[in-house]
Amino acid sequence: MSKLKRKDYEALLQPLQTELANMARWVQHTGQRVVVVFEGRDTAGKGGAINAIREHLNPRQCHVVALPKPTDREAGQWYFQRYAAQLPGAGEIVLFDRSWYNRAGVEKVMGFASDAQVEAFLHATPQFEQQLVDDGILLFKYWLCCDQEQQEKRFAERLVDPLKGWKLSPIDLEARKRYRDYTRAREDMLKATHTRHAPWTLVDFNDQKRGRLALIRDLLDRLPDTAIDAPKIEFPKLAGKPAKERYGVLKPIPVAKA
């Protein structure tokens, strides 16, 4: 299948983003709480998928969570504690750019967690997620799939693109050697945490544009299709002619010339 062209992608994305805006209005109106977990290999396209979802949503309602390495204090806490602190309140949506599943992925493969810690995590996670669901949180978990050939191309692009260089770290470079180790870790994770109350959904992201469209469509299809009318806002004419900006203390900086 050929890669989707940007023009075609944007034409397909626009109606989905309209549905997302309707969904967000429903979440706010009903006080629902939505959590979407994005996991997958480095370069799979988690950030792009998240941006496509949140682009036209109110940032006060839709929050992106991408936690850094835990501090010494956080490392001594209950493992789920710092993630639980990021969960949504009523009417909110939280998109996790990586999540508590770090322990079953990078921490396991790179040796940042012991075998005992990983085993305890895999045992505890279904119970933790059962508590979230039982409390009324709508939980969705997506794993973004990417072949090693595509991963290599994207790593190479980051290496030469100054706008993407921040995405490349020593851990990413080490991960290149451990593609199969990550596969085994993922399979162990799925076996332990793919449950009826919190199932995983795998999405092919070898073509990131097609992957985003498939993921968003799946997410929308799994949420109630309940239309909430947008509030009507009156927009009367101004009483007089539009005013121009006037400056006293300071002047605007010069605008860029074409």
C-alpha cells in the first residue's frame, strides 16, 4: 500500500477532528473522564498521533502527559503514584505520551528495573486499571507498531534534522540494538495486561498518516456517539467603527518581511 499523501491525509483528518471536538464537548457536558495511553517503539509516531487528536481541543480540557525520568523521591514512591496524580478530573481528557508501561518496556529492556520489579508491575497493573475503570474512567490503550526498517529511516532523519534532533537520545541509539528484546517485552506485557476491562489495541504505524487516521477512528467508534449542541453565542455589531491600536510607552517589534 502506497503512503498517504499529505493533501489526502488532511482531507480525511478534518472530519475526524470535528468528531473529536464533538466528543470533547460531550465529555465536558457529562463530566466523563477519558484516559488514552500511547505506547510503542521509539519513532513509532506517538507524538504525531497525540498532536492530531489535541490540535483543535481546548488545552484546559485536554492534557498531554509526558513525564520525565523520576526524581529520587518519586523512585521511592508507590510505582503508580506519579501517574495517578495526572489522571483527569470531571470533564477532562488525558493523553499519556508513554505511561506506567515504561516499566514493562524501556525499564525492563534497558535494565532500569529488576526482574522482580517488572514481574510485580505486570501482576499489579490489571488491578490498578480495574480500579480506574471501576471508578468510571474511560481507559483506552494503544500500541503503535513499526518495523525496524521504518524505525531506522526515522532515526536517520532525526540525526540530520536540527528540528528533530532533540528526539534522539543515547537511549534511543542503544534501543536500535534491542529491537527483538523490545518485541519480547511487548509480548510479555500484552499477555499480562490485555484484559477485558482494559484491552490493548495495536495500530500499524509504518505509514504514520494512515496510522493516525485508524487510531482516531477506532477511538471515536468506542466512545458514545452522543451529539451535544455547541452553545449559541450572539455576536452583535460594534457600536461604532473598529478602533485601531494606539501605542504610548512601547511600540511593537518590526514584523518579518516576506
